[in-house]
Amino acid sequence: MMNFVCYPKCTTCMKAKKWLEENGINVSVRDIKTENPSAAELEEWHKLSGLPLKKFFNTSGLLYKSMELKNKLPAMNGEEMVSLLASDGMLVKRPILVGEDFVLVGFREAEWKEKLGL
């Protein structure tokens, strides 16, 4: 079963969850705020996603902005970024759909449709 990592109050997460339900896709749901991803999970997801690590940051989040990460990220190495992401789930872009051999970050319906073979 795939793992759907989300923040329940996030409108994009709600839209993605509804889309999964409408397409008959069963997932286990994990609240990113109460069950923050560990550094090891983030490293694994990063590998499976094929995305640059900076794509895992929730750039529209209040915490990201208040920490002025836009200016700090370019100087950080991968280990520092993973450690920072693991420190607070609200820094992590969501939703994240974790499959056996893939990870999708953010909800883009066409991308999810293609990856799930719909």
C-alpha cells in the first residue's frame, strides 16, 4: 500500500486525497505535522523521487519564509538540508505519495495519473 503524507488542513492535500479516492486508490494517510519524516526517510524519498533536494521544501510555507530559507538554502549541503527538513514537517512540501519504487512530491494530477497508470 502506498503512503500519502499530507497536512490535513492543506487545500492541495485535500484535493489530492479526493482525487485518490475518486480513482479508487487506497493509501495509508500520514499527517506530516504530527508524524514528521525522519532524515533517513527523506534521504530515501529524495533518491526515489529523482528531484533536487530543494524541491522538498515548502517554499510557500510561513516557517520557510520566517526562517528566510530562500537566502540560506543555496549555501547548505544535502546533509544540512535533510536535517532541516527532518526538524519540522511544516518545512516539507506536500502532499507526498510514497510508492514501492517512486515518490511524488506536490500534487500535479497529470504526473500522478501517468505514474499510477490511470
